[in-house]
Amino acid sequence: MRLLSRPTHDSEHEQALFTVADVFKALAEQAGTREARADQERWAQHIASAAPLQKERAVANGARDWAGARAQLRASLRARDLGETANLRETVTALTTSLTRLLGQTHAGDARTVRAMQGLRDAVASGTLDELKRCAVETVETVTTILAARERETREQLRQMQEHTGALQTRLTEAERAKHVDHLTQLVNRRGFDLAIAQASQSAHQFGEASVVMILDLDHFKRVNDAHGHAAGDTVLRAVSRALSLAFPRRSDCVARYGGEELAVVLRGLSVREAIPLAERALRYIRELHIDVGTTVLTVTASAGLAVIDADATAAVKRADAALYRAKEAGRDRLVVA
């Protein structure tokens, strides 16, 4: 009998599948007609790799038709003539050897399998053709029943593993996101901003995607801290950050705390002309804020510089920063385009 080839590192489940498939392979080689041979070959491939059977025996979701396999084996064994006893003995002997090797290597057998194996050995040694058939069918039924149960257990274990993996991925994603969040403002931090502008720069270089960067600085912010304390300054920063998040609500927009009272925005897929009215709206949102810092209500303004993002992200930030300083020199509370 020619066994189906398999790697030596297969799991016990896979080795058992190949063992049952070997039985069908042996029956195929001993079949009397081409049609019968092809039928046994299909069953061998179905058991070995869950390959689909003919349409009338279709099985959903790539599962194996164990009930059909048992019926096929019964029919095949019962169709043998008494004159084929020697061939059947050879097949059963090969099955016994294969299963014995499997049990010896993986310790996968239980009491039912051990009893069935002993019955096969006895039948090979002295049993009649009918006894050989009966023992062979009982052994295959026992093994396939165990394999079917293990396959269900494996699917359940896989489902649980997928759930655990999904939960772990969620926690990892949250942890990764936390690395890029500024704790005071809940905006993206400097590390996240650097990553966002690098990605925008790469898209601009490779695909010609238009993107812009805006750097903002709160006007006279030091006066807020000096006059009202750093807690008031933190309150102002949080209020301005919320206003910027409302001004740039797209998922592709990156609103970040660049450092201190400086904030930054990366706008993907927008030209300068498209970005200008959005930037002006953001400055208006900030201008219209009335921020209660406990002892008083403050209003603030911001100056901003806008620049195109090209293949050199660092140069784009420098251009936006230079435009920001020109806005301050021009009187603050305004936008300057690089």
C-alpha cells in the first residue's frame, strides 16, 4: 500500500486524518474499476485535506463527512469477494501498523481504540474474511468517531483562541494608542504627530497626495500662567484642544499637542486652498471661547502658520513654523501661509 506523504512534524490530529485517508488510498489501489478507484481517491483527499466531494455529498464550511466516510468504508469492505481475503488482510495489516505507529508516537488512543486494535490483530492472525471486515469497520468507526469529537474540540479551542487573540489585539491597540496621547489635552502627542506627518510625507512622495500641516501657538499664554496660575493655563489648553478637535473632525485629521502651548494639525488629502477656510474656522472657534478658570472667565487667541507637506516632512514643519512667527510679527490672532 502506498501511504499518503506527510511531514513528520504533523500534529496528532493531522496524523490521524492521514491514517484514515490511507485506508481509502489502499482501497483505491485495489479497486476493480476506474470509477471505483476515482471514488476512493476522492474520499482519501476529502479526509486528508477536507477537499469537497461531488455536489450530492457537499459538506459546508470545509468539514469532513465522517458519516459518509463510515458508510463508504462499509460498502467497500462488503463488496469484496472471498477470493480477496489476502488483499484485505494486507490492507488491514497496513491499517493496524499505521494506527499502532500513531498510538505509539502520540499516545492518542483511549481504551476503545486499544480494544479495536487488539481485535484487528487477532483477525489478521486467524480471522475469517467476515471477521476481518467486521473488525476493520469497527476500528475505523471507533477512530473516526474519536477524530470527529477531537475536530469539534479543536474548532471550539480555535474559536476560544480567536476570542482571546481578538481581546489581546484590542488591548495592544489601546496600549499603542495610549503611547501617542497627550494626557493633559487628550490630543495626539509629539510622537504621534511625528508619525502622522511622516506618513503624510510618504504619501505625498509616492502617490502625490496633497496634505498640509498647521502649527498654532496661543497668543500671550505666559500671561495666563503668570496672572492666574498653571492650573488655569491647563484649563485653557484643554478648552482650546476641544475646539480644535471640533474644527477638524475627520478621522484622517491629526490634531496634536506639539509642545507647551503649541498645537499642530496634519490635514491629509487637502490642498492649501482647501485647508485655509478650515484653519480660519479653527482660529475663530478659539477666539469665541469663554473659558471659566475658577476666578474669572478668559478669552484667548492663537496665531498659525500653514505649509504644504512634501517629501521632506522636517522642512514642511520648519516652513509652517516660520509662517507662524510671521503671523505673530504681523499682530497675532491670524493665519499666514508659507
